Amino acid sequence: MKIMTGLFCAIALCGEDRQVIDRIFTLPAGPRTVKIRGISGYIRVTGAEGNGVTFHVEQRLDARTSEGLVRLREEVKLRFTDSGGVVRAEVEKRDRDWEKGQKIEHDFTVTVPRDVRLIVRNVNGEITVDDVRGEYELKTVNGKVVLNKAAGGGLVETVNGSLHATYVDNPRSNVIFKTINGKIALWLRPGLDADFNLKTMNGKIYSDSEMTSRPTNVEVGGEKRGAKWVYRSDGKAETRVGKGGPLFALSGLNSEILIHSAGK
């Protein structure tokens, strides 16, 4: 039995490859962008002082046989480029077909200057962004997206997962949040002046701030429950907080939408 167990372990290990990949880049002053594209695994980005971009990536490739693993190593590449104020890290799979038992995972831990424009794409895995103040485009398919201590406008999108965002300053440009299955929750600063397009088919809309209908749109009524306002108008509402301003377009299918005031 001991011999057989050792043999099975050896066979299993020959189909797995683990690597740690570290890279450091320096961005010039002025407009600058960091782009990250993954396939599977989490992507976590943190803003910091300075001009440096650091990547720590844990790569895991898995196949059922050693021959399959050799092919997978040839097909999958993590490529870094640095040109014209843009740093890219992209996972590429040359052959789009997947063999049974293949697994490709890259867990990204990234540090960027706080003012960068950030573009992150993933397929199977969550995206977390902390303390980045520039504009952003954050998209995944299966996984939640969390945006902490943001200030800029941008796009946040998933299919199966929740969307959460907290802001240290209210955005001055438009914000779009989209999901199919998951809650949308925003924490905005007091004194908000903004317009909202809110859409959900199977869920309610909650707000800490009273909303009014925007001019020329169908009137939307709200019911106050405790400290919150609850809105529902056939799943769709076009509203205003304060004097109006940047547009927040928040939409989901099976989604509650919650708009909090961070000062409450």
C-alpha cells in the first residue's frame, strides 16, 4: 500500500506547475494607466504613493498528465509590457480550446500609484481595488467586485457576483454599475449632488438620502422606513439627490440596490 500511494502522488505532482512571478515598473509623471487581464484567480490592487507598479503573481497550471502540462506551459503566457505611460499584465492562452482537467489560475497582488487609470478584466475570480483615486474599468464574469476608498468615476461590472464601492470623495464623473445576480451597494459622502438611473427586476432600491424625480421623467415615489427611503417603480427609477450632478447608472436583474451615506 505504501508503494502504491507514493506512485499515485508522483503521478499527481507531474501534472501540476506552481510559480511565483514578480515584476516592478516605474511610470512617468502625467496621465498613466495600468491594465490587468486574467482568466481565473483573484486580482487585488492597492494604491500607494510614488510612481512604482509592483506585481506579485502566483501562477498555477494543472493538467491530468505530464504531456498535458507541457502543452499548457506552451499555451499559457503571462506577458508584461511597459510603453508610453501604460503598464500591461495579461494572461494569454494561445489555444482557445480547453482539455478536460486543465486548470489555469493567476492570483494577482498589485500596487499602483493612486492617480492611475485602472483597467482590470477577469473571467473567473473576484476583483478588489483599494485606495485608487483615478478612473476605472473593472469587469469580471464570475466573482464579486469590491472598490474601496475611491474618488473617480468609471465602470464596474460582473454577471454572477455583488458590487460594493466606498468613496472618500463623491465622483465628479459618471459611474456605471452592472450585475445580473448580486447586490449593488454604494457608500457615498454626505452632501451628495447626483442623478441616478436605477434598474432592478427582482429587488428593491434603498437610499439613505431622499430622492426626487428628475424633470420630464415619470414621478417616482418613495416610502420612508426608519432612516432609509425605499423606492420601487416597476423596477426602474430616474431620480435626483440634491441639485443633481454626475449620473450613477446602477442596474441588476436579481439585485437589491443600496445607496448609503458614509456619514450616517
